[in-house]
Amino acid sequence: MQIVYYHNVVGDPIDAYDRRLSRITRDEFARQIDAVTRRLRPVSLPEMLERREPGTIAFTFDDGFRGVLAHAFPVLAERGIPASVFVVTTRLEDADDAIFHFDEIEIAFRLTRRRLLRLPLLGPIPHPMATPFGRVWTLKRLKRRLKVKSEDERLVWHARVLAALDVPAETCRAHARSLEKYRTLTRAELQQLIDAGWTVGAHTRTHRTLSCLPQDELHDEVDGSRRDLERLLGLRDMPFAYPYGEPAHISADAEREVANAGFTCGLTTIPGANTADVGRFTLRRYTFEQLMDDVSKQRSKT
């Protein structure tokens, strides 16, 4: 049994940043869904966990962007396919005003006039910023470094990055408010998905790297997100998706917190099928490309 994850589906044409930062057009999303469901039977995540049938696929979305409702939901509804969306719970009460920290960094890279970036976090060599390709390459490298910093260090470096790019945080936020792709789902919009048979799960309270947090903050991010969804939406049984989701971002303490909080499962971004030896709180997920590569490899063996 397989699980595929997405982040954001958009209606507008995408650019070099979008293609490398987990955004996909509605038309391309529809093509991918059709390609997957020709090979595997789509089921909801709760059904997959209950029956554990081979040959099934569950679709999931991290971060809770509004594009999931506006663009992914119609594609899936037309095909009768349920899905799951994992939300950062503090966003549910300020979805119109807040911006994810990683989106703020992305927007600063988009808006800066700097042609070179000098930043100790990236080493002694200046990084090229004259072209979109150079900016996206530098941005991806920077984000990998920031993900594994302690929260205090990440906040310091975040401010230093904006200063080095000479783009104020408020400028980034104003830019984000003008575009749908940076907006996240409200409580009412999530309720629409729930009413349509979707599963809503937690993606922590503020999207921080769990392996980098002290125990009290780890507990608040995990158990607090469950309590938020219970309070705001009346949910009881719900899944959890780890932010970033790779081994470096998940600790044994984080797995225990997810289990102890009463979540039904924990989803990583470690690629692979969920065979019997995969634990319920370290379930694997593919990107579309990873899944199709794996399917092709399996077919070539038969």
C-alpha cells in the first residue's frame, strides 16, 4: 500500500520557483492522478490503515494551502477520490494575515535586487543571484541548512537572510497577501473538505523541525496540534504528518509524542511502500515522481 503527498495545487501558470518548491498546476495534477489510479486503487487514509490492502493508494496534502480546496478538491471530487490534508493548526485562526517562514524566505529571494548572496551559513563563496535558476538553487540549499538548525538559531538566520537580501519582512507579507498560492485554509474551508469525506490531520502547531526542539516545545507542537483540531473542528481520531518528514527531521522522541498524543498514525516523507515491517508512526510517502519510478522498477522485474 502506497501513500502520495503533495503540497499546493495552483490555477495560475507556474514559474521556476514554483516548480522547485512543491507547487503544481491543476491540469498537471489531474494528469498525475489519472496516471496513478490506472495502476492503483484510491482509498482514504483511514481505510488504508484499517484494511492494509495491497494495490491501494492514498492521497495526502501537507501545510493546508487553499489551493487544495480550490484546485485539487474539484479534480478528486470529479473522480470520487477522498484525500487527507494536514494543517499547521495556529494558521486556522489567522490564515489571512500569517505567512509560513519558508514562504517568507522564498518571497525575499523573488524580490531581492542582489546579484550575489554572501552568507556564512552557505560557506565562504558568494552565491549567484542574477538568474531565477541561480536564486532557486541558492534558496534550496539555504532551506536545507535552516531545517536542521535549532529554533533559536533558525530565527537568527532567518532575520540575517532577509537583511542580506535587503527585503523587509513586511514587504514579503504584503506580497504574500496579494497571491492565492500563499494562503492557507480557514476553519470553514476545512469543514467543507470534512463534509465531503476528507480526513484532516495535524502538521504541528507552527511547522518547526521536531528533531531540533526541546521536550516541552516538542510536546506543545505535537499534542498541542491535536488539541487545536479537537477544539476548533471537533475532531477526535486524526493522523499526523511530520514537518519536512525526513530522518534528520524526526526523532525517536517525536515518534513517541505522536503515539502518546493519540494520533492514528505518523506520516514521513521517506519514500517507499508501506509493507508489514513499516511502523504505524513512521509510514512512508512518495512524491508522484518517486512513485512512478518505483512502479516502473517493479514492472521491469516481472
